Amino acid sequence: VETALKIGGGLALVEIVGKNSTEILFSEKFACPDCGVSVPEITPRMFSFNSPYGACPECGGLGTKSFIDPELVVPNSQLSLREGAIAPWQKKWSFFHFQTLESLAEHYQFDIRTPWKKLPKKFQDLILRGSGKEKISFRYDMEESSYKTDKAFEGVIPSLMRRYRESESEDVREDIERYMGVLPCHACKGSRLKKESLYIRIANQSIAEVSALTIERAFSFFQHLELTDREAMIAEKILREIKDRLAFLINVGLSYLNVDRMAGTLSGGEAQRIRLATQIGSGLVGVLYILDEPSIGLHQRDNDRLLATLKHLRDMGNTVLVVEHDRDTILEADHVLDLGPGAGRLGGYIVAEGTPKQVSNNPSSLTGQYLSGRRWIPLPNRRRSPGKNWLRLIGARANNLKSIAVEFPIGLFTCVTGVSGSGKSTLVVDTLFPLLKQYLYQSKDPAGDVDRIEGLAFIDKVIDIDQSPIGRTPRSNPATYTGAFTPIRELFAELPEAEVRGYKPGRFSFNVKGGRCESCSGDGILRIEMHFLPDVYVTCEACGGHRYNRETLDVLFHGKSIAEVLAMTVKDARDLFSRVPTIQDKLATLDEVGLGYITLGQSATTLSGGEAQRIKLAKELTKRSTGRTVYILDEPTTGLHFEDIRKLLEVLNRLVDQGNTVIVIEHHLDVIKTADWVIDLGPEGGEHGGRVIVAGTPEAIAQEAHSYTGHYMRGVLSPQTRRAQAS
């Protein structure tokens, strides 16, 4: 056989002699013996887009390539060409661009005053992609001269791409990159894999098609896979491993995610639960697991599944330590440690510990008082009723939204609810908010697909108050962000000692030369680079971490230097500046949102997401309200204790009392029960969601049999619960 293969160049023809004589062709190569077309050896790495053996050669396994995105070039389709619909030409709107569009309109007979969305598609394509080889007469009329030229129109997109390739200026390239989007690779259609990998199929499905399924559908695919006895024997262990891992993901409430979902698009809670599912699958025992608020982003129904998973980890012989504010999680714990009694400098002590019942009965524990019902977040005495003015989204269909019509009442506190993945963020954050920004601020941010939006005349401002940091550097702090630092510096500059020395407000800024410590440039710390190790930060020896030089620190207000003021808590600073209204008002608002414990000069990088969000709320409260603002908050209770939630609700209701509209995406039942209006999406997550199940008051939601939110609201709004709170 070896000789035959050697002589035959890797091919050997074997004849089986007998009654039914047959011939079989054997080959040493993965190639067709007739035409010579070959495929690489089938190995696991062939199905990995992280390996050069499996990755698409065109996009390198990314599945995407950068292109000039037409939606970014024309972000607001309501505008006409005359009004500046072409965003790259809007910033540097010139006579040349105007004459170009005029010449095109004259040649092709269309009106540049027509809104972009109403222009026929052939004219849209002409402007974006050019006229090809067809020449157009361009007429340039200047005050002193006029001339005419015939040439082809390049098109906005080809022009931008040419300038991007040819330009050596980083500024020009960065400017053009604002109009570049990420689109699926034309070679692999976003699958990331080379075509040879996609030819191999199981049950007529390629690995890319299976990966594009939701976790729930993928589990069903492998559960009902029909195999021959031989195939089943080969795949038995692999299939068991796949189904177990998919089942773990379903049990932690992630059935709506696609298998190939990119990690960068996952929320913090989703990423944490995926890691949790990985640990369950490992089967380890004797491990200490530490989880920081795993209930983030979870509906009450999904939270029950998560608790069952945590108990399973415990029962396997592990220790599970959870930092959590969720009532059900605390009540299901075997042992509770309650820290306090306050926050910041007022905390740091163990107030109570023991079983949930023991903590509930401890009068010193604020958490225990909420668990036992001695304290509670009350229902409103009366709910505000919708008026005639509504903000309406008609035909919203981004992601999993099923072309729905949604109505948001103007001037009310509205909660958008639903199980995880039901489409809440897609509706509010990805569709409503960008559309309002486009209308009010001519924003270029793309918005989710929608037929139309109504009720824009009733608003004049929209603000998204999220949990992103208030600053990226240690120089940003609550005092600078809220604007309290400016009047504080002005006050110090008006002190007699400062006037004698000729100090101006800039002298008391750690960002300006003169008053700051030049050894650390006003940072108070010095960074020591450790090359291959993380950088080390040490206190500046020259100023001792005070940020200012000695001369600046000599100026005192009631015995406090500017550095000592920045080191004070908000509550203490309120007392110090009690007779200075411009400072007192801003500090009072910070205290009212539950941030009396943070220091004025606390670095923005050390603030939690919940703290950053409440600082933003405090800043908005200090502004003069127009009464026509829409405030959007995505799960503002993340990281908040019951008492903090109570304070947050007081702040939100103050905004509504001023005539504003507050729209909150929320799972917390104590928030939902206090809302004026609730919009419940579902019924499930992913492709089974995206519909409005019910909209109305919390009482109306509780009556809806098909609403998971309504099921849990019935317990919160039950007469027994109300009587217990009243007593």
C-alpha cells in the first residue's frame, strides 16, 4: 500500500476481489482526486476566529470593517440639504458645498429644501455615492467672476474615504472617523470565519448559524439533535458539556443573550453572571466566591433563579460571600453582616450580624428596620394623573422591539419595567433619548428605527443621568462638578488676608499656577512609574498632599484653609458656609440626595456609579427648571440601600413637581410602586420580548395576569402590606 501511494502521488486504487468485485480510491490528502481542490485538516482551531487557521482573511476574524456610515453622514433625516442634513458639510458649510448641491439639484431636478427622508432614494444615493462617470455642469457664481465646469460628482462618502486615505493630518482623520461606523465584513458576512469552516455543518447548520442563536434556542438545538448511534457515541461527552453550560446560563437569567454576543456589549451584571455560570460548570468545592451585587439588572423573576444558583454553589461545598442590597437576597442568606451606622466617615462598623431574623430584630440596624417593616418606602398619598400631553413613539423596532407604539405621559414619573432583555434600554436609551437629542440639539448620534415621534412640542430639554464617572481624572471632584468650588474660591479671594496679598480666585485653584504646589502640579500625589509593574502613587512631600503652596494655605475662613475645606464632608461644609447662599444651596442639594458623607475634594475616580449619578442629579436640581425637561435614568437604584432609595425618590418627585418628566428604567419594586405611570415590556427576554404588555398605574399593572411585574406588584400593593405599613 505504501509503495502504491508513493508511486501514485498520495493516491491508491484498491480492488476488492470477490463475487462482487469493487474498487475503492484512497487518498493521503484532503483533496478531490479529480480536480485537486483541497480543504485543510478539520481541527478545533479551524472553528475559532481567534486562530489564523479559522479566521476570515478579509477582516482578521473581527467580523466587521470600518466604513463611512450613511446614518452618521445624515444623522437627522428630518433636515433638508439646505438646512445642513449632510453632517460633514455642516461644520464647514461653505459656498462651494452650497453651489455643489444647487448644481446637482438643477441637473437632476430635485429641491434641496425637501427633507432628506422625503428625497427619492436615487437622489440620496447620488449625493452619498456620486454620479459615477456621468458629468454634471457645476456653476460657481462669485461676486467678481463666474465660471462653469463639467465633471463627475464624487459623492460625499467616496470623498471622505479619499481624504481619510490621503491625509497625513491626525486632526483630519479624527474628524472623518466620527462618520465611520462598523459594518459586517462583506467576505464572511459577520461570521468571522473563513468559508472552508462554514462548509462543515451539523443538522444543516454551520457553527456561525448555531452561534447566532439565543442561548435558549441553542440549548433546544442540541437537546433535539438527531444523531446516528455511531455519531451519538462520538459526541456524547461533548454534547453533555455543551448542554450543561447552556443550562447554567439559562438558570442565571441569560437565556435571551445570543451565543456570539460580544463581551464589550454586556452589562456588568450580565458579565458577572456569565462568570458565575462558568464556576458552576467547573464543579469545584471548597472555594470562596465573592460577588458584588449580582442582582444588578435583574427582574424579580430572574432574581429567584439567581438565588437558586447561589444556593447550589453553597450546597456543593463552597462559601458564597455576597455584597448586596436586594431584600430577597438578604432574607435568603444564612448569615448577614450589616455595616454602618452611616456612610463614609460615619460608617465602617459592624452594626449587626447573625441570621436575617436576628438582624431584622436589631434596633440599631437601619437595614434590619427595613427588613422587619418598622421602616418602609411609603406609597404616594395620591398619584398624578396623565393630562392631554403625551410623548409618543410610533413603530419602534430597534433590536427586539416588535414595531410597537409607546406613550409616555408628560409631567409624570414613569417607570419602564420588564424582565431582563425585554427591550427596556433599547426603547428608552437607544431610541427615545437619541431621537430627542437629534430634535433638540441636532445630535449626530444614531437612534433606533422608528416610524415617527409625536409630542416634541411639549419639551425643550432632555438629560440622561447615568452612572458614568463625573470625571476621568483625580482633578475632577464633587465641588468642581456641581459648581460649588467657584463661589468658594471667590469667597476666599474676598477675605482681608487675600486682598492684602492681591490674591484672585485663580490663586485658590489647584489647576492654575501661582497658588498650587508646583512639585505635584496641584495633584497632591506623585506618580512613580514602575515599568512592568503598576504605577505607584505617593503623597507629595512638598505640600503633604494639600495641593497648595504655603502662602495660599495661610488664608483662612473661620480657621479653615482652602485645602481643609476640600477635605470636609458635605454635611460639615454646610455648617461652615451656612451664611453663604450661593455655596449653601449647592451643598444642601448634595446632602438631600444622601451624599452628606462624601468630601468636597474627593477624587471623581473614587466615586461609585450610584454616587456619581446622585451628584449629577444634585447638579440638575440646583439649576433653574424650565418645567419642560425630560430626565432619563437607567436603573438608578443600582448600589443603593433602602434609605438611599427613599431619598432618591424624594429628589425625583421634586423634579416632577416642577413640571418635568422623569422616565426611569427600573426593577426595584419600591420604586415601581411609587410611580405615577408604568410601561411593562415583555413577556419574556430576547426575541420573545419587545412588546408592551400593559401600561397604566401600578395598581393596573398588578391586575394584568400576563405581566411578571404585575405578579410581584400584587404582593407589594396588597391590603395586608398596606395595613402592616400603616400600623
